[in-house]
Amino acid sequence: MSSRNAVTDAYLAAVAAGRMPAEELAKAVRATGLNDAIYRNGHLARPLFLARAERERLDADLRTLHGLLTGLPARLFGGDAGAFAAAAGAQGPQVDAARAAGGQVTRLSRADLYPDAEGFKLLELNVSGAVGGLENSFLNAAYLDSPHFAEFAAEHGLGYADTMAALCETLRDETGAAGGSPVVAIVDWPESYPELEPMLRKTAARLGEFGIDALVGHAGQVECRDGGVYLAGRRVEVVYRLFLMEDLLRPEGPALLDPLLAAAARGEVAMFTPIASELYGSKAALALLSDERHRDRFDAAEVEVVDRVLPWTRMLRPGAVTVDGERADLLAYARRDRERLVLKATMLHGGTGFVAGWRTGPDEWDRELRRAEGGPYVLQRRVVPEPELIPEPDGTLRPWVAVWGAFLTGRGYAGTYVRAVPGSDAGAVVASGSLTGCVFHEHAAAIAATGSR
């Protein structure tokens, strides 16, 4: 069975020939302690690969999609950030925060993609620093500690983009912390902080390698006083935000976050990433981009990228829509074409609000549609991903479904975080228990992204 590119074929041939011992790769990863500190479920038995042409196209597509999404307020709402926020699913204090942010947005994002028979398809774009997988290059470095894999990588001209290096450059660029060792507070939400603290401390240490003096804590530990923002008694220049826009809707949200957001608005601290950035990753924003009613706002090259990369996506609202070039009642179509559709919440995370039509009976699907109708939900056309062949300990190849989390920063493509499960059901990846992987790419002098190795 041939894979998506020649590099993968060569790797699997090396496995079959016994030139890529699985235990050697596993030992190299275990030696780093990654499975204990970060990848609790474990890691894939091999990395995934991008050919040069794939990487070039992915880089260009990510830049285009980010620009289209972050340009929606200007193109569709006359520059009104609040109107865009409401259309993207924001409520009350979230809309206020978007208006106060004044359209600020980050270049840091992670596109979650499936590769199908035609290329990569976008499932969602997470525009935020609060995304998982930023430490994926730890795995790349660990694999290269395996002598057999290091030899294979050299033979095929493989490298990787160091996501953390690109992240640090983007943080400096976007916050004005260009020189010296800026004091950065990595601030999580109180409820999730105890579990994430060990990983955050490892991340802080990694940021230190790039000259960033990073502290870790949660929103309840931050003090806004004397014209500054403090954590653990130290004044910080940048808040690296891990709390989410949805936290503004929690009962305790305003008391914890309003003082910090106000300090950022007064220029007493820089916020990385601006809180309104998350709106551009809303599935409702994807629906706006997908909707044929807005085609006249985009040029031919932009429309080509949207049609090729973004699956058909619409807000779950009663009425007529265009499907495959024909007008149809949305809810009637949703019931008729259940096995080709997925229901998603617009601004929730971690698979919350996800219902796969092909894994749901007609009656249950109908109940889910009725429950979600008119609410913050989208319907999206199912993407059937091409499987990745992953070797078992005995060398047998088994198909896995992988979500590619490709990062974009101010310097372009910046590495990929992979989550994968065995089998062929794409809906299973959102469940817990997926294994983690990384991606190597063929070197291309034309796109020497910062941090690439």
C-alpha cells in the first residue's frame, strides 16, 4: 500500500528491512521524560513526513486562511469588531472584550487538518497561544537521538521547524519585548492549573533557552496594582494567556479577568495573545468564510484556497442554503445526508459539542439537530482522511487516523503536532486516548522558516 509521499514510503521500507528498530525510537523518547511530563498517553511509533511540495503548499495555504479569517471584520462588518464578535458566537462580556481589544490579533495559530485523497482539509483554525502541541519539537529532537533515524533523516534531507523558537520570536515581535530577557507570566485558569503546572514549568524552562524569563501561575494569583501587573511578587511585562475567552462567562470570570484585561488596555502589560484572537478560530467564522453569499468579497485566488481546503460549513439555522451548487433546506439536508456531516459547537474545545453523523442513528441525530438548532453550532461536511501506516512492535503496519495540528507564526509554517488513533474512523480522534506525534519535512531553501533544523 503506497503512502502519501515518497519519504514515508522510504521510511516504511526501512522498517520492513529491519533498519529502523522500534525499540530504539521508543528508548530515545523515554530518555527525555516527555511521556511523564507532557504526553501522558504515549507517542506514535514513528514520525510523520511532509514532502517539499506539501510543505510549500501548506505554508501558503495557512498564510492565506489566517489572512482571510482575520480580515473578516473589515470585509464583512465594516471594521466593527463587536459585530464580528457577535456573528462569531461571542456573548456579553466577550463582545465587550473584543471591542476593547480594537481588532488586535496574533499570528500564532494551529490549523487542525485531515489529509484526504486531494490534500489537506481544514477542520478548524485555533488562533491563540492557548493551544496544545507547542512543544512538539521535543519529539523531533528525541527521534534524532536514535542513530538509525538520524541516519535516515540525513539520507533524505529531513528537518523540522522548532515551534517553540518560532513562538518566542512571535511573542517578542507582537508584544514589543524585542530585547533583553522580558519577564513573561504564563497565566492559566485556576481550575486547570494544578494538572497543567508540571507541563507549564517545563515550557517555562524551554522559553528560558530563548532568553525569556518565564513565570507560571493562574489568574487568581495575578495582582494588578501600582500601575503594573505582578505574579509571585515580580512585575511582568507580558502575560502569556492560557485562560480562554469562554472563561469570561464563568461566574467568577469578571472578578478574575477584568482587572487584568483593563491593565492590558491601559498598556501596563502586553497580552499574548490578545483575547479576541480566539474569535477568528470560531467555527462560526469558518461558516462565514465558507458561505457562498460572501464570495464577492474575495478574489479568485482566495476562493480557490477556500474551495480546496475548507469543507462546506454552515451555521445550524433554519432556511435555505447552497449545497453542491443547488439550493436546499438546511435541516432537511442535514437529516438526509447525516452520514456525510458532523455537528460542532462554535467556540468549545477538546471535542465538546462534537457529534459525528455517521456514528449516530437517525433518531439520535434528529434529537441532536433539534437541540442545537439556532444555537452556537455549525454543520460541516465530513472529511474522510487518508490513513497513516504505523508499525506495530513486530513490524506489522496498521492504519491510523491522524489529525495534523500545523502551526503558523509570524514566520510562516512552524511545525506540526499530531494526534492519532488506530483504525479508520475520523470521529474517534476527538476522544481521549490519542497518541502524540511530530512531523519532519524535506528541506526547501525557499522557505527556511525560523527555527527550522
